[in-house]
Amino acid sequence: MPALLLGLIGCVQPGPASVSISLGGAQIPVELVESWLREARSPGFAIAQVSPVYMSQHGFENLARGECDLACADRPLAARELQQFGDRDVQGRRVAFYGYALYVNPSNPLDAIFSKHLRLIFQRRIKDWSELAGDRIPELQGPISLYGPAKSTRGGSILSPLANIWFADPTWQVLDSDAAIVAKVAEDPLGLGFASIGYDETARYLGLRLERAAPPVFPSLEAIEAERYGLAKLIYVYYLDPPAPNVRAALDYLFGDAGCRAIESTDLWSIPVDRTLVPPP
């Protein structure tokens, strides 16, 4: 994946056909949205970041004060935050998401695990499939073989705190791509892989249960949109409605074909335009 998180606060001087737009909000959403807008050609965008670029609430606050055009967030606007807009209308849209999944061999009969066990598995405190299957699937037993990405990757940055490793070696076998991780699981009946969503042709997803007795949740678009799947993160943009011309130009680009290509080039999934609107809090 190309380097996205440049950590720069500033702006690009507009060219003759540029549309000026300012972004505020959480660091990763701001830098992702900026990287997508930079790919636009007609019109181009002259982009400024409005500090602090740290948390979603900063974007909502700057939008309410009129200090940014788009608030870029990794969560929906909360009802208490809506109050700062007074009688002005604010609209949110889902732009894209990135997500990860647990993959198991097709022969594995376990449908899901309790989400809190995920940390214990990658900390190697749960080491055998029998500890997950219990009496329900007595035939499922044997050491869990863990496969995952390098610590330096986006996926590795999620796994490292789960495993409580910062400077130590990974608790899983490191492979160099999502495809390689899933291929390894597809040939290992005792394998458990952690890789990006979308590689379920030869292996299958292992669901997550948020409560022990709850039904399993899988990485479907519906579960991700509803923030019910804990291994995925949505990117949102919020703006005052009706949108100003510069905001309309940015929205038209982000939800058009060129914007979708820019999003997918950064290994995220674009949201179908008819599913982008966020219900009011």
C-alpha cells in the first residue's frame, strides 16, 4: 500500500482549475480523504487541513464553527454533538471502510468465537482449538496455528496491541500478503488467519460473537455499516446541508467512478452511493 499517513498540516496552492476545500477531524480519516481528493484531475482540489487533526470530535467542532468544509471521522456524529450546530442541518455520509477478518480452513466446524477470546488467542493464552470448541464440538482439537501480517502493516498495527506486543516478535507466523495468509489457512486444517476482508474463496470467515450467547457476526456490508463488526472501520464525511459548491464538488468526486478508483487504490472498500447517507443521531 502506498504511504498515506504523511502527518503534514498545511495546504497545497491552488492551480488554475482547483477547488479549495478544508478538512478537519481524526488523523487517519483526514489523511485518507486528502489522499483521495489529491487524485482528482477535473477539477483538482487545493486541500487544507484544519488543526487539531487528531480526533473525530475536532472535525465536528471545526465544522460547527465554520472553520472546515468537511469533517472527516471514524465514527458517526453523536446526538450530544449535534446540539452545537443549532438550527443548521448537518449531513453525514459513509465514504469507505477497511476491515479484517478471521479465516479458518473450510473443514473447521466452528462457526464463531467470543470476541473477547480473540485477544487471548493472539496472546497465546488460548492455544488449542478444544478450548474454543468445548463440549459442543468434541472432535475439534489440536494446536491453533496463527498466521498474520507483518507488524509494520495496518493489520499488524491492529494485532500488536491485541497480542500485547510492541517490541517483541509477533505471536503469529508472519506472511507477506493477505493472499498468502489465506492460502496458508486453506491448506492447514488447524490454521487461523488474520487478513483483510475479501479473500474468502478458498478459506471461510470465522464469525465473532459480541456476547457469549449472541448470534455470530460476519463481515457483511450491513454489519459494518451498523458498526456491529468490530474488525472493520468506516470512514465518514460530514458537512452542512445543503452543501456549498466546493463541498458538492468533493462529494461528486468521492462518490463517482474516479473517486471509487482512488479509494480502492489505497486498499479500502468504497461504499455504494445509495448506502452512503448516515441516519441522524
